[in-house]
Amino acid sequence: MTVDLPAMPVQRQRLLDPPLEYHQLREDQPIVRVRFPSGRVGWLVTRFEEGSQVFSDPRMSARRPRHDVPQEDGHDAESNDSAEAINPTFVMMDKPDHGAYRRLLTGRFTPKAVQQKLQPYIDRIVTEHLDAMEKAGADGPVDLVEHLSLPIPCLVICELLGVPYTDRDQFHHATEVMMDVSKPRAERDRGGRWLQQYITTLVAAKREDPDSTGLLAELVRTSQEEGSVLTDADLVDIGVLLLFAGHDTTMAMIGLSALTLLTHPEQRQYLTEHPDRIGPAVEELLRYLTIVQFGLGRVAKEDLEIGGRSIAKGDLVVVAMPAANRDPRTFDNPDVPDFDRKMTRHLAFGYGVHQCLGQNVARAELKTILPRLFERFPGLRLATPPEEVEMDTYGTNYGVRKMLVTW
């Protein structure tokens, strides 16, 4: 017998807010059985503490199926196969494998490493792009995505990995295709395969060049050491993951953060008058916006209980991070961005051992770009009504596709 279950909320009624249905779910059914866009059935978690438990409980496996991609004819919605062109990387591994791979990368992403190795580069390219944006604005409105929120993350991830920036349009397009859940699986797979072939070719080139620089080159040399866990396939999978995730997520956050400040004059004024509060302001924007719009899933490795609900072994459990980060039990007045908020943590980067590896790079970019943008252009404003800003409602990450501004 087919059970009639509610669908996971996905439609946004307001520009910067998650689906309004989450309000009622958090109060009445904070852990509820739903049917996900993929057609799979599982549990949706909408509260902060229960979401934190899902991410930190070792009985929950990171090896999970896709839940955000609509079902297609001939595809088994209940299959555990991720059915995507990109192979699982360490982000979908459990202990001990996860730790072994993550330790190879962690050192390049610490706050100290980012400050020493990337911050001077970020400072320089932000200045250059603001200069170019000012020049372009002499002829009329400019697209903030084209001039700032897209090129900066692309440049940073290219610098970090050792990827030619001249290839940015190609790898960004492939990323967009791969992450657009509205596209047919075959088209998404073509984007994924392009990225795999691109990184495969790049890894081979770095193996032939002993003077090659960047994280990929370092990983290639590590893979050649005796006892290394890295295979050629691992190098490609990790490279693909860092390339697409390293620029798409930050691009979304830069655009949405700028849009938030452009539509919230009190918060913008506060940040202008208190530039020393940029760190807390960025954390609040991360909480308030929470770009992973379809949440992250885990699979129960054994029968367990979360928030008073019995979860069976093999059940898919998805944390609706945009809803959890608006939970009034944890955050006062959560639907209003408050740059003076006293906040211990949020779930924008996940939680637990799988917390986003590149979070400190994203923070560095946001803390550099946002104050300088509004310092350089104090009269910055939208050139169109807010409802005409072109949003990405189908990507894995919610963001801005095009936003015309003037000053």
C-alpha cells in the first residue's frame, strides 16, 4: 500500500527566507516522514538540536543517496546508489577512512594557513575587481555576480588548487549543470564527467612537472610516497570536489550577502559604522542565509532514537539546515539578521567530523569583500526591484544568478 506522505518543502515564498512551511513543521513535526524530491521516503529534521545530533551521532553514516534530485522514469527512487557521475569522496566516508583522507587536506584550510597563504592574494584580487567594477559602472548598471561574486571565488580556488584561471568559464558551467536539480540526469552527468576528465588531465600534467604548484600538485607528490592511501582515482575525486564546491558555495554566499545588505538598510548601516564587527556579521549572514537549500542527509547504521522518534536501520535522515538555523529555540528572533547576535555556533557548514573543510576560506573571502564593497561604493543600490533579481532556485546551493547594481 502506498503511503501518502507530505513532500519536502522546496518552494520559497520570500526572497531571502527558506520555505514558510518550515515554521509549522518545526513546531508540530520537527522530525517527520516526507517524500523527498528524488521520490525517496525518509525523515526530515527541522530543529537545531536534533539536526546537530544527526550530524554528530556516529551511528549515522555519511554514505547516503541523493535526495534532492527528482526521480526519472526507469530510476528506482529507493535505491541507495547515488546515481550520479561524480564518485563519492571523503565527504561520504565514515571512520576510519574519512579521517585518513581528511587529514591530508586539513592543514591547508586552517585559519592560520588561510591568513598566511591566501589572505594577501584575496586582498589583491578584491581591490583589482572593485577597480574594474568601478570602471564598468561608468557606462551604467553592472552585474555584481559577473564582476565580483563569481570571479573572486574562482580565482581563489584556482590559486589554492593550482588550476589555470583561464579555464574558469568551462569549469563553472560544468558545475552549474551538474548541480542543477531541474536538469535531466543525463545532462547533469555530462557536467560531472567534464569535471572528472578536466581534473584527470590536470593531475597527469602535474605528475609530469616536478615544479608544479598548488594543492593538487602536493597531493600528487603525496600519492607517490610509500604507504600513501591516495590512488589516482582519489586524486581526481578530491580535485573535482574541491574545484566545484570551493567556488560555487562562496559565490552563492557573496551574492546573497550583498543582496541582504542592499535590502536591509539598518544592518548595512550597522556594518558601515562598526567595521570591527565583520566577523560576527559574516557568521550571522551564514546562519541567516544557509545556502544549502535542500539540506544534507545521513543514513542510520542501526536502530536509534532522535528527538523521541524511532529511526530504523537504513532510514534516510535529512537535516533541513535553513530551517534548523532559524529555530527560535536556539536563536532569538531568527528571521531577522542581527549582527550583534551572541551566537555559539550554527549549521551553515554542517556539524561534527564532516563540517565543511573550506569554511575558513569562505570566511576570509566574505570578510574581505563585504566591507570593501560598501566602503568603495557607499551609494550602492539595486538597479532593479528586488523581485527582479535573478535567483538560483534549482541549484544545490541557493544563490544569485544575476544582480544589477548602480551607485
